[in-house]
Amino acid sequence: MLNTGTNRQEKMELVIIENLVPKDHLLRKIDRYIDFSFINEICRPYYCENIGRPAIEPEIMFRMLFIGYLYG
């Protein structure tokens, strides 16, 4: 089906991510009680400071793996 471009956005919608996640959600509880910042310090020797592309922080990668493990 070919769209003719008549469906244009007329209003702006404000979405606040904090409002999308319930206050008693498991991931909020984990974030409140577990400090994952130690992972960056553990992994620091394995990353080069001046060669290559900037990497995703190891803490973020660990959080993504953790969520994948929890939610399968």
C-alpha cells in the first residue's frame, strides 16, 4: 500500500520514561540496592585509553546482560 504523506504529526506528545515504569518494578529495586559502578573499575585495565573507537561502558553492558538473564 502506498502512503501519500497525508498522515502528518499534528501534536507533540510528551513521554517521561520514569512514568512508564511502575514504582515497585523489580529493576527499580535492583537499581536502588545494587551499585554496579565497581564493574567499570574492574574492566578498566582491559580497555585502551587512546586507540580504537569509544566502547560502551562495561557497567551498561553488564546491566544489559543482567536484564537478559532475568527476563530470558
